[in-house]
Amino acid sequence: MAKKMLFVLVCLTLLTASALAASEAPAIDSTPDKALLLNLDQWLAANPVKAGEKPKMVKIFESPRSAMFFINSNGLVLPKHFHTSADELVMIYRGTGEMLIDGKWVPVKAGDVHVNPRGAVHATRCAPGEQLSIVSIFTPPQAGGNDRVSVE
């Protein structure tokens, strides 16, 4: 189920970007500059995270319209924050935890997708002893590479 949701989410993002660019001359303006087929299970196996280690976050794709990251963590805590320039789509691929959504901590598990518009305060934390694997898509990419503003 999670793999199907990931596939649908990625396809919608890419189709939306394609539709917006349809009126322009064909050009590849992304990094990487070629089509990819990625296997998240393989990436996670190659990027294990032990308890106490910093989360591994890798930018998989970026264009002027979107950016996609794979995140693998054990004990992840992302404090309250918001984004000034980008909407964020977060898909929980593996594990369980909680996300702060509309001021309330909500349990999340594999297969859940959080749609977070820019300016909305949110946070993420792993369940104790859990590994949390996430696919995060920003549209457009975060201004300056990181538009996160912490909230106390």
C-alpha cells in the first residue's frame, strides 16, 4: 500500500510539473538531468541509521518546480517549524511516530501522507525505539535551500 501511495504521489508531482511546463520549449532543468527509477527499499538498506545517529537526508531530485528528499532516521525529532516559500508533502514509508498538525499531535504510520501548506506550523517525532523513513517533496523547492523557520 505504501509503495502504491508513493508511486501515485511522485506521479502526481511530476505530471503537475509537466503540465505547467507544457507551454515552454522542451528543456531539462533538473538535477539529475535524466529520468530515474528509484527503489526506496534499496536506498534504505544502503543508508541504515542506528539509534543515536543523525538522520540521513538525501536530495533525490530538484528542479525549479519541486524537490524530493529521502529521509531515514532513528529517533527523529523535528521541532515545530514552518516553511516560508514551499508547500511540503510528507509520506511515511516505514515506521510510526507523531506529527504536529493544526496544533495537535497526530499518530502517523507507514502509508500516511501529510500535506502541509507553506506557513502552517508542523513538527515530526519518531515513536520511541522506532525507525522512521520518509519521502518529502517540496513545491517549489525551499528558497535558499532551506526556508524552515523554527517556532518555540
